[in-house]
Amino acid sequence: MELIKVGATSRTAAVAGAIAGTIRDHHRAEVQAIGGGAVNQAVKALILAISYLREDGIQVAFVPEYADVVIDNQVRTAIKFVIEVRAVPNSPSDPLSNSVREDLS
């Protein structure tokens, strides 16, 4: 799985498609942005990707993190969004579906 890098001029729909495709294939995606404009585009793309995935019945959750990146021998701080499929309680995709919960009790 590759890191999805977003810039201030990245097209929101293209990034959203990359996020949704990666989630469908790997159930996890990482998006990295450096600078306010890039973070703005990344957040807008993430919102759009969530709506694409919701249409397929996939719910995700994400956690923003700081990441140090070396560019031209200088350390820059990036924002990294780690996005993962979220298990929905009592759904067929939930790892602890009702049948498993009954076995555990």
C-alpha cells in the first residue's frame, strides 16, 4: 500500500478516488499533506471519499497524526491521516457479529 501524497493543487475528486480505491483494496489508507493548502485539500478529499465508500456500505474512521518528512535535507512536519474500515456492531462485516458473540458467552 502506497502513501497518498496530497498537495495544495491536488484535485479533490482524484484524491478521493485514490483513497476510496485503496480502502476497498486494502481496508486501510494513509494520506499525507504538508502545509495548510495541502491539508485543506486532503480533508475535502477525505470527506468525499467517505461519501463514496458509504454508498458501498463501507464505514471508515481516521486518525490524524504528525509525521516528520525530510525534503531537501530539511525536516518538515506533515499531517498524516490514517484511515481504516470501521466495524459496525451487529453488521455482517463486524468481526464480532452476533453469532461470534453468542459463542463467546
